[in-house]
Amino acid sequence: MGNLNCCFVTRPSNAANDDFDPLPSEDHSPVVDANIQHISDREDLSQQHKETFFMRYYENYGGKRKGNRRISSHKNGTIHKRYSSCSSIYLDDSTVSQPNLRCTLKCVSLAACYLMKGAHDPPRLKDIFDEELHPLMRPIRKETIINLPEHRHVYKFFKTLFSSAQLTAECAIISLIYVERLMEYAEIDIHPSNWRRIILGAILLASKVWDDQAVWNIDYCQILKDTTVEDMNALEREILQLIMFNINVPSSIYAKYYFDLRTIADENNYIFPAEPLSIDRAKKLEAMNRLSNENWTDDMSHITVKRYISLNPLPTKSVAVLS
């Protein structure tokens, strides 16, 4: 078999080499800083209870009156909104997860109009959003960048972009959140001279954050013929920098904006399409309710509830004391 000592190399002991520290092996693993927070941890939770800008301006400029809800007007005795009864149940097709596109665009465009009404005097503007310097459509009429646009014009702009790019209603709500974030972080106002470019930039960003298959910037150039890809890219970069790359939208913030838009819809008679509750939809709702109850039961199973003794089982007879 041979001598086993030939398989080993004995290292001579040297007192001078006892403190020798061999070179560490190369470690290519990334260095992770324990102090770096996740983006969800950096989210300001106080924003969840903060009033949205468009609702504040809506209340201040002739919209909602606190404590006084508007009553829907009926023309010629015809009731446009359907109400449920004992014999029939009507449900609209708009939910938090799947809002109705047409009514959502109407509400978001109305919110944009009230954001323009709440601008400072003089307005706080930036050149990158100035449509006179960077036009989206030519020719530019002077009155369009001075006077407040009508609601139908803002809605038409939203509808053109969303129908051409095939965007969803959730994207409209996300874009409204980004618009208000831009107003707060960059301290700028939405003005007749910049509202198209601000809304376009917010839609560009929201479509890429929300949709899995986002629309390319060059595709918007097919919709807006007088703009360029370089202008789109610069607009998107500027908005990202101004909002400090805070593109995270918690579910609570999204739900708050959705229900505020529903409030505007109810008070301006924007009727969400309602259909009678069908048997298939009733079964789906029942299945979802059953699943929710089962999850709630599983979550509460580990919680022990302390039971208290009432006075009922105690003896009612008392011992009489004779004196």
C-alpha cells in the first residue's frame, strides 16, 4: 500500500508565522446594509387618513356640502338610478378591484378640474410641463392655456388616451394619486397651461406600474402626433424625480381614492350601470362569503376568549340572622 506519510505534508512550526492571517477567500455576495428600509416601511402611514386634494377643493368650490347630500333630480318622473327591493336586487359592476371604466374616467376628469380650480395665484409652474414650450397638439390656441377647461374637454382627453392605449380603470385612479403626489412633493399647481402634460406623464407612469404589459412611449406618439419619444422620456424622468421615485401605492390609499371618487359620482348623478342579481353571480358571492368566513374562523381559532361567570347560578337564598 505504501507509506501513509507521503500523502501528508507537515508544516513546520514557526513562532513567527503563528500570527499569520491568510488572505480571505473572495466573496462575491452583495453586501446588504441592515439599515436599508423596504419601500413599504418608508411609506408615510399618515397619508391614509389625510384628505385628498380633489375632495378638499370639491368641497371648497361648490361641490359637496358637509352634512347636506344632494338629491338626484328626476326628469319627467323617470328615475334613472335603480334601487333594490324585496323582490329584486340590483348591483353595479363597479368594485374596488374592477371599477367601471366610463364612470371612473368621468370622476377622475372632474377631480382634475377641481384641482385646477384650487391652484394658487400666481400659480406655481415648471417649464417641463408648460404646453406652450412643449406642445402636445398644434396649433395652440391662446385661450386654451389661459382659461379653465370644461369637464367634457378633460374627459375627452382621458377617454382618447385610455381607449387608444386600452388602459384599465385602475390605471386612472393610480394616475390621479401620482398627480396629487406631484403637487405635494414638487409644490406645483395644475393649471390650464400644463394639465395635459401632467396628466399624460402620470398616465405614462401608472400604466407601467400597474399593467403587466405596459404601453411603450412611442405608442403614445401615434396618439399625440405632435410630440416625440424624447419628450415623453424626459417627461417621465422628470415626474419620477419630482415624486422622489415613490411609486408605491398601498391598498388603503387606493381604496380611499376610489371611494372619494364614488362620492363625487353619487353627488353629480354619474350613474354606475346596475344589473339585476343573477343566479350565477349570487352563487359566486355566496362562495366568496363562505371562503371569507372560513378564513376568519381560522384566524380566530388561536385566540382564547376568557369566560366570565354570571350571577345567575349563584344561590338566591340567604341565611337569616335572628337576633
